[in-house]
Amino acid sequence: MTNEMVIVLDFGGQYNQLIARRVRECSVYCEVHPYTMTLDEIKAKKPKGIILTGGPNSVYGDGALTYDAALFSLGVPVLGICYGSQLMAHVLGGKVAPAEVSEYGKTEIEVTANDSMLFDGVPKKSITWMSHTDYIAAIPGGFRVTARTENCPVAAMEDKEKKLYATQFHPEVMHTEHGAMMIKNFVREICGCAGDWQMESFIETTVKNLREKIKDGKALCALSGGVDSSVAAVLLSKAIGKNLTCVFVDHGLLRKNEGDEVAEVFGEGGPYDLNFVRVDASARFYERLVSITDPEQKRKIIGEEFIRVFEAEAKKIGKVDFLVQGTIYPDVIESGLGKSAVIKSHHNVGGLPDCVDFREIVEPLRLLFKDEVREAGRRLGIPEKLVARQPFPGPGLGIRIIGEVTPEKVKIVQEADAIYREEIARAGADKGLGQYFAALTNMQSVGVMGDGRTYDYAIALRAVETSDFMTAESARLPWDVLQRAASRIVNEVQGVNRVLYDCTSKPPATIEFE
């Protein structure tokens, strides 16, 4: 694929995949690894650069995550971000201490070193995203301060000779005005990367590796009809042809008419030469979800039930050696890479339960971000309607229904969501939206319909703008679009008498509701 690589060492922050994503946007390949990766393992990768992430700890606290000082003597450029900057200072002889004034959120920095390569092209003053309670009180020998804020004397520092750079703020998040430029300066100018990470080479290499790995084995693909599993299925089909069987599990938690739409594209008579099996398992999923209200428990039940269905289908098909999943890089990282908090547990990343009969999981997209998956889909000739489809969670409407999941509630949210998406599309308001959907709250309130009082549910509408799905801003949809959608939902969907619009960004909220 490429001989150039930047390694991101994860110290437990929640923006770690964003760092990798920003590096990839510079056409430079990047991998995220836990901070426990050894020096020898790093050397074996021959990285052109290393980035140390943020994290929730204090570098001087008990059990603080740390790294050998030899990392900074490899001759490889290093960029420390937030905790990573403090770790660099602490390990190299500087001083980190509790800040008298903590900084969180949008903060103005002032660049104090006009000749810093990291800040080349960055205005003297700009807005960044801060999130820290500690600060660098004294820089190590050989370093100089390159940026500051009103309350933080070392917002950035560097040792140009040793190619060591550090920022107290987060250049990877969209709230940092010129963060993408700073990262590009690091990987392209400081690390000297040419930027030859191309999707064509990824597809060619992946198909070749899949063919060599699976050989004459049989593979079973979890095909949902979403972009991730669809691209994974087409990649496998190119590699092993009819030795791939695609199983579409209709768990009864899909959007309105979605099951039929998936079958129309991938089933008999469709454009793809796939072994396609559709399983209507909605009844067993509903039964398992009776009285379950905890979001995490719902995710685990749905994920486990998927495995059970695949087990049953595998036995019908015969010998199956590999299970194919459309896991992508954000799933891998969010499912607990290193010390990062587990945000999503339904991805089933990293292996199957002991009782499952499959020999191994195949995840051909596990190194790609969502927009890279879409690009791969286009290169593979998958129709744009499918490639551009907005993300849909694995647990489906199970995590867009607050509280217990029932067939009646599924029907409500399906109808409301269909109306909402229809009105957005009709108005052409979907341009630039990363994700938009309706969710069913667990709140019931009094309403008036006709001459009578009602006590029904409230629907929450959500629409966000995002480039990476790790941070997002609530979309400012035209008011008349929201009014039409709300009016139709209340009038056409039985059981709903109130419609709300979620205007919360991520962070602090997530994009999904549970």
C-alpha cells in the first residue's frame, strides 16, 4: 500500500481516532496502537512520525500511563498532544503541575514563534480546543515555547533539533480552527511524508491478502445493506467468489421497508453474484428484549443474538471457516484499544465467544474510516445510493428507542423516521448532513388532539453535520422543514403527540441516543 506510516500511541483519550483520521486526510497512512507497544515493535514498523495522544490521567499521579524516554531519541519526529505533551515534558526533565485555572473548550492561542514549522501558515492568534487541568510549568532543556494562552504559558513547545513537538490543545478536533494545517505541517513537512496513501492500492492489496488467507475456505458475511458490510461483501466476492455466503439478518429493528430494499439489491436478480440468504429473526429478537431497558444490555443482547443466528445459518450452509464483518477503524478504536474507554460494545470487535463454530473473523475494512470506506465502494462500482447511505447502528432501532423495545414502539419510530427523512429529502436539506434520524423517547406527556386529551410519546429528531463522526455539530435545519415533519408525525403516527429537536453537539452528547 505504502512504505510511509505514522504511528499514534494511545494514552486513553477519546479523540485518538480523530488524530489518525487527520493524518489520513494528508494522504499519509496511519495506525493507532496502545501505549504498551514496545520500542522494538515501533522500530519494526519504521514509522516516519509518532503522535502521542491525550488521556484522562495526570503524568505525576499513581498508575500514570508513561513511556520510555528512549522514544524521544529514535530520531523519529514526535508530536505530543494534551496528555502526550505533558508526558513529553515530564519524561524529558520538565515539570507538570496542577493548573490554577483549568481550560476546557474553545480557547484562543497566540503563536510566539513565527518560524515554527508546526505553525507555518497559522495566524498569530486563533481558536483551539483545550481540555486540561494540568499544565507544563517548566519546559525541558533544549525546548522553546511556541504558543501560549491567557492562562497557559506553554500552549505549545518544540525542540526543533530533535524534531520533538507538543501542543497542550487538540489540533485534531474540528473546533481548532487551523488544526488540520498543523497536523499536515507535522506529517508532510516535519516528518517528510510524500503522501502516497491511495485507495486503489488498498483495494488491490486487500483482495490479494483475502484470497491468500481464505484460499478454498468458506466465508459467511454479515450483510446489513449498510455501506460497511456492502463494501466488505464486494471485496470478499472479488477475492473468493461463490465461496462467500452473505446472510442478511432482519432483526425487526431496521428502518421502514429496509429489509425489502436490501434483498432487492443483493438478492436474486440483483447486480451482484452473491450467495444471499435473508433470515427473518425479528420474533426472537423481540422476545430477548422484553423488559430490557439498559442501553448496554440491549446492545449485548442484540449482538449475541446476531451470532446465534449466524451460527444456525452456518450449520445449514455446511462448513464455514470465516465470519466476515464490516468493522471499520472507529469501531476498533471505540471498542477498547489500549486504555480508551469502551463507547460501543455492539461491534463485537476482537473475536467471537468460545462456543461459536467459526474459525476466525475477517474484517477487511478494519483499517478504514467511514469516508474511506465510501471511497472504496465507489472504486468498486457500488451504486452511489448505497455508498452515500447515512450510517445506521448495528443494533438498529434498538438504540433509538429509549427504554424497552416492543414491536409497537418499533412501528412508531419507523413511521416517524420515514416521514422525517422524506421531508428532509424533499426540501433538499440533506446536503452536508452526516446523519439524521428520529428516535423514540421514553417520555409521555399530555396533548390535545381533536376534542380529546392524549397521553402519548414524544419523538426526538436529530440531524448533525460532521466529517469524522467523532465530533459533530447539530444541524440548523430550516424551520419550515422541521414544522412540516413534526406536523406530519403527530398527525400520521399513532401514539405520538409531541416532537422535539435535539440541538446538542458531540461532545458532550453522542450522535445516537443510547
